[in-house]
Amino acid sequence: MINVLVVDDSAFMRKLLSDLFAAEPDFKVVDTARNGKDAIDKIKRHKPDLVTLDVEMPIMDGIKALEQIMKEVPTPVVMVSSLTRAGAEATMQALALGAVDFVAKTSGSISSITDIRTEILEKSRSAVKANVAQLIKPKSHLPLLPPFPVPQMGAAVNDEQIVAIGTSTGGPRALQEILVRLPGNLPCGVVIVQHMPPGFTKSLSERLNSLSSLTVKEAEHNDVVRPGMAFIAPGDYHMQLEREGNKTVIKLNQTPPVGGHRPAVDPMMESVAKIYNSRAIGVILTGMGHDGSKGMQAIKSRRGQTIAEDHTTAVVFGMPKSAIELNLVDRIAPLPDIAEEIVRAVKK
């Protein structure tokens, strides 16, 4: 049984969420709270397995409450708010502070949660299995890795490498840990799929760009993949690569979701494998499910290199575990070592 505390300043929203959980046999709503201060008191009293937390509330808002929760009573938290879609930056802040995941309402109205009912339940079930210790653990603050030597002129285009990264729950923090350590003159491009809805990938890209020596941007249709640049697939679009002359170009599409995801990791990695063959480097990080396993298989079958995050640091050891169990991974490393593994692979 998953004991839930529902936190929202709207009595109507508290009722909607409480009824949603009450209808499920594996959930029990132990209490509700109308603001952050009330929530902290009730978390200490009930010790719930999960907290759903609104962002904008009187007395103490969700961001301040989350920060205090993670310091005093670390508990899996899923942000649920009408502001999380418009306030994508607040969502990124919440994830940085230790929220496991978030659900954005389909509109500014709180009249219904029908459209996101399944998402709330799936993310809540996943959140209670999350490694919260990793979410509240201070970042490693390892130094920036040394820059690459100046490349020789005339290197063949076909010899270029690429790094393809796939992640889901816990991914924003993991990506930050990796990208801030990679040298700005990385001699290849980086393409990233992070499971995230529209509107949030742009905010994530801007945040990572401000912290990394690499240029990080939300991918656009026909962007050219270049060394020292990292492209994040936009929410609700698959991202695949195609070769046009001597350039590798990003193509975005809205073909049906793959495994329930759009963007999905598999189609991105499969397209990478077709173009780069043995020069492709696939990386699977924290996330629920098994998206990325087919993509890693495609890279490995063409003799590319594959890296997965170790269970000791993964917030949710689903995606890496799936690839590892299928013997698709060359190297398994804890998160603080992934950047170094990428640099080592690029140098080969």
C-alpha cells in the first residue's frame, strides 16, 4: 500500500486527487494539506510514502516546502500544479531540489485531471521506488575534464563520432552532472532524449547551457550536428538524424509514440547507429521502463560503444537495468564517472 499526502491550496484539487488515488487498490490517502507549512507538519506526523505537491500556495509555496522536506524528512515528491507547464523554470528548480518527477496539467484550468490521470498514477508508482538518497545527495562538484588537443586539419567527416544519451526520471540532474564536466571543445556532437512534455525541454536546455562549457540547445528541425554542441529533443517530437551531403542533420517528427514516449530514445539511437556505425557512443541513464534498449542494441550491433549508469546512483534503475540485462553495455559506471567514460570513448 502506498500512503499518499496530497498538498494543494485548492480544496477542489485536493478532492480530485484524493478521489483519484482512493479509486486505486494500491494507494491510500493518509491526509491532505493546504500549504507547504501544513504539509511539512503532516509529513512528520504521517511519514507518507509519497507526496504530491502544488507549486503556488499561500504561507509557504511548493518550492520552499520541497527544499525543507528534502532537508528534514526526505520523501518522494511528485509536483502536480497548474503552474508547472507555464512555469517550466519552477519545475526545473523543483527537480534540482529533489522532486522525483512532475505532472503538468493540460491547461490552466483545474476543472479536471482526466487527461493526466494515467500519468499521475504511473509517475506516483515509479516515484515511491526512486532512490531519493541520490536526489538529495550533494552534486559531486568534480572538476571540468581537460580540453581535447587541437584536432589535425583535414580529418575525414566519416571519422566523426557522436554521443547519444537517453534518460527519463531523474534525468535533468544526471544530465547536469555530466554536461558540466565535459570540455567545451568536445570533438563531436551530443544528442539527448529526455522524457519530458512540450515546453519543459526548452527550459531544461537553457538551464544546462548556462552551466556547461558545451553549447546546449533544444533541437530544431534541420539543425546541423556540430562538435561541442548538445541537442535536446523537444517535448512531443521524436528526434532522428539523417545524412545530407557531408553534414549530419536533425530531423523532428510526430510519428506515433514509441513505448508510450515521444520523444523516445530508441528511434534516436537507431538513427545514430545507421549513420555512425562503430563511431557511435550510446549512453543510458536513470529512468523507468526500457526505452533505449533497442537503440543500444543497434549501436552495439554496429560495434559502437555503450555506457550505462550503475544502480548505485540511478534514481530509477529501469532503463539502465534493461540494457545491462540484455548484455548491451560495454561499461557500467556511477554517475560521477560517466563524463570521464564519455571522454575516454571519444578519444578511442
